[in-house]
Amino acid sequence: MSEPLLSVKDLRKHFAVRGGILSRVVDKVHAVDGVSFDIAAGETLGLVGESGCGKSTTGRCILRLIEPSSGEVYFQGADVTKMNHGALQALRRDMQIIFQDPYASLNPRLTVGAIIGEALTIHNLAASRQALEDRVVQLLETVGLQPDHMRRFPHEFSGGQRQRIGIARALAVEPKLLICDEPVSALDVSIQAQVINLLEDLQEQFGLTYLFIAHDLSVVEHISTRIAVMYLGRVVEIAPARDLYDTPLHPYSEALLSAVPIPDPTVKRKRIMLEGDVPNPIRPPSGCHFHTRCPIAKPDCSQRAPVLEEKRPGHWAACHYRG
Amino acid sequence: MAEPLLDIRGLKTWFKTDDGMVRAVDGVDLHIDRGETLGVVGESGCGKTVTARSVLKLIDMPPGRFEEGKILWQGRDLIPLEQDEMNKIRAREIAIIFQEPMTSLNPVYTVGDQIAEVIELHQKLSRKQAMAGAAEMLRLVNIPNPQRRVNDYPHQFSGGMRQRVMIAMALSCQPKLLIADEPTTALDVTIQAQILELMQEMKERFGMAIMLITHAMGVVAETCQRVTVMYAGKVVEEAPVEALFGNPRHPYTQGLIRSIPRVDRAAEKKQRLEAIAGTVPSLLDPPPGCRFASRCKFAMDVCTQAMPPLKEVGPGHYVRCVL
């Protein structure tokens, strides 16, 4: 295999929990607890998991929107975590992000033209005012909006249209990698499909690589080439999308998949019901983080943390007893 | 046929705003029989929540007002009832749970106090008996250590546990109808599965009917017997669940079902999602004719002239479309 576009190695992010009158650090939240994966150019890696599993933090650490505590992130062979400010700025031309909330991620005081054009100005990608405007018009048309929309403000648009504006802004600098952080979860289903189709079209048109972060497994399955499942800061399974859905190896992935409601009353499936809630990430369970809820846990699961092993070709899982 | 438990006829709940009259619910007919689960589906702004809140008269008036229609509860119209009459029906006969359990619980009282308050008020029991009842309800909804947890505050519970508390509170007076307004939307998928199972269990135990309001077609397919689909303040289709998913007749329903990616079809060839073009129309002075016409791929001239009536196309299957 050729060198991956992005390679994440043992990424960790610990947030300090402060308490007491002196605001001392009393504890740490292990939001990302040793995550490693590669993304090949042109593929879509889906990152799924439930709230608080660390999937969004992972995405932000890759861009250094949040500084990772340790670990390495290689983009085209260069370690992002060691870059200085200038190198990082240049890098952000190649790596862009779109956010979940299209209401909070667009500056309400700027026109759509200014929002999209800002990145072009920062990276000196427009020779003249006219060139800038032409490029903005071109981007708006690429994402299915009208040229005259550039003079309007974000509040004049619906959620789906705002997400298109966010996508146009990300595309402005012609990135190679797009980190999509829950890009459709705030949208209605009929609009969700429009945005997913747009993302697929753009990938084909511009040869983009996606890291697609979402909690909705059906959406992730639809759009991804490969999928990584996270639980409490760790990747528990990583596999080609179809393999993961056909033969999930990790008991957590299996339960997660079986919990997804199927929009067809004639399909009856056996549901694996997980007991209890996700444990507190300040004090994650010892050994395998999942052992407190795992239907097949054995005594030593609380002692030894399993590592990701290649159980089948291209199919990795972190479980002592599966595969 | 026996009289339905709840029979909503031609309900119009409108809101007066600075921009004009918003016709949030604009002539809705639906009924629920004893012991059945009716799903009310639609996207944001379709009027499903306003319909539900109208039943319990939880709409602020002004700006809202009942323009027309009847809400027959076991044959008796609720619309003319005074506050104190309504209070006899709320909780005791019709209870409601909401999407966001944290904002529906009072943060400064223990959950025991809040459940006991409902019991005390509606069943004329002493405080001590009511507290015992509260603990019993917590036990019923599978909250571990109910005797101890009655003294905890809402923030000490996780999202899923809070929704259990809400269910315990709603069921404490054994209502005949539970209105569940997006009860699992804020929850993770494994927790959603737990809550849906709990609702099913409680329904069997108490023999109540459920009006489940949701945008998730998967949840509807797995829990409801009948479904009402709403679009822009109108019912566009009503059918038994198998008929709705097996043979959807309204173009909007068809679009909704086809726009969702299916986890269980992972093995089949990947298809492009069928998105519904455009966005939901404004409910400010909507034009005559079918509200879906502007997004419908089958729209004809007649569609924009007059609102089509609901017509029966199969046993219990009604559709508002000229096709």
C-alpha cells in the first residue's frame, strides 16, 4: 500500500478537571486515549461512537484546533503536532473542517460572500477583487446555491443551505482532506440526503478524502469506505464498511449496530440490549473499557486492556475473545 | 366500531406573529384507539409537536389560538375546558414526556419530590405515601437503587436515566394516553433502544395508548401500529405501519422512506440516496393547493389550485394526493 494521506499514531488528549477554591487540577478526562488509524487518499473513513467517546476531539486534534496531549499526526509524511504556526497555517489549506451546527459555525455579521471569501484572502488565493468574486460564485454554484446568495446573510438561509455554505467555505482553498464533524445530524432527513449526495458528488469531482465523524450508523455506513468504532476514547474496531456491518467482531460494535432502528416493519432482528450507561470518562473502567457492559466479558477483561489486532485481512478489533 | 380514545377533528392551531399568522397546525384529523401506539412523523416545523401540545392545551395563548376544530377525549371536547378542568385530565388521563428531559425536570428539587408531587396532587395521598409511590415508580422503570435515588437531583442522572425519571413521573397516575414528544431524539442509539423497550413494557403493563411523535422512520417502524405523516401543518397520509412502509402512497412519504440510508441493506449495491429537492414552505399565509406541490416530482397544475382531500386507498389507509 502506498503511503497514507493521513496517519494518526497513538493520539491522546487529556482535559484537566479543575476543582476547589484554588482551581487546582484534580483530575483528568481521557477524551482520546491512544487512537491510531490511517486514511488513504480518496477514501472516506467513518468515525462512529456515542456521545463522549472522543470522536469529535480526535477530529479537532488532527487539525490542532485542540492541542493533543501526545501522539503523532502525519499528513503527507509531515508531523502536524510538531509544526510551528506558519507551517500549520499552510497545512490548513490542505485540511479543512465542516461542523455540525450550521447555525453556530457561520459568522452572522458577515455576508455569505465574505464568509467564503475570507479563506481565499487569508491564503492569498485571489489576485483581484474580481477574481475573488468569480471564485465565490463558482463555489456557490458547486454546492448548489445561487450566485446572488453571496450578498445575503446566514440567517436568511435554512439549515441545509447553511451547511452548503459551510461546505463551500471549506472547499474554497481546494483542500485534500475534509474533516466532516457530524455534518448532517442537525438536518431533517430529506435535507440530510441532499447534503450526503452533495458530499459524494464533491468527493468524486475533486478527489477529496473524508474523515466522516457521526453518531448515525446508517449514514456512516452509506458514505464510508472504512469505519472506525470508538468507545470511551479508544478505537475498538476498524474495518471496511461492509465487513463491519456483515460481521462485526467487537461486542460493542455488534450491540451498536443491532440498536439502529430499521425503517421497515417486516424486518425483525434480534437486538443486543446493552445494560446501563457509558461510564464516566474521568474514571474509565480498568482493562478493556467496555467490560462493564460487555455481554461476553470474562474476569481478565478488567485486568488486561486488549490492543487492536488484525483478526481478518483489513479487519482490526480490540477484544481478547472475538475473532 | 368503538369510540376512539382521542379524536382530533379539523384542528387548527395558529400563532400570531409580527409577520402574520403562522398556520402551524392547519386542519389536522387524527385519532388514537385504546391501547394502540400511533406514530406521528414529519420534519421540523410540520406541526407534530404543536398538535401534541394542543391536546393538553400546553400552548401559550396568545400568541397561539385554536382557530377551529375539536379535540374529543373519550367523546368530550377539551377545547372549551377551563384550566381547573384541564388539570384533572393532565397526568391522570393524558400524560406527556418531552425530548429534553433536563429542561423538563426542576433542577432544585429531588426527583422523588417531583414524582411525589404529581402523585400527591392527583391521587390525594399523604406525602409519605406519595414518596413511597415515587420510589416504586423508579423501580418500575428500572432505575437501580430506587430507595436511594429518590433523594437525588436531576443533574445526578444521565440523559437516559432522566428520560426514565420522566417516564416514571408520567406514568405515576396510570394515564390512558402517553404523549411522547421525540422521547429518544437526544439520546444515544444504545440508550434509545433501552428507552423504547421500556415504553413498550410499560404500555403492556398499564394498557395505555401511546402517541409517539418523532422524525425517525426507523423508530416508527419498530414501535407503532399506525402512522400519521404530517407535512407543513397537514396530515398527508395515515396508514397501518405495514401499509405505510410497504406501499407508501404520498410522494412525500415515499421520499421520506427512500431518503434514509439502510444499515440492513449494507450488503446490497450502494445506491444514491433519493433526496427530496427544495425546503419546507413557509407557514405564513401558505398558498392554496397541496403544500408539497413545490417539491413534488409528480406535481401537476391541479395540485397548486386546491388542497386535495384525504381519500381512502386501502383499509385504514388515507392519503391526501390527487394521484
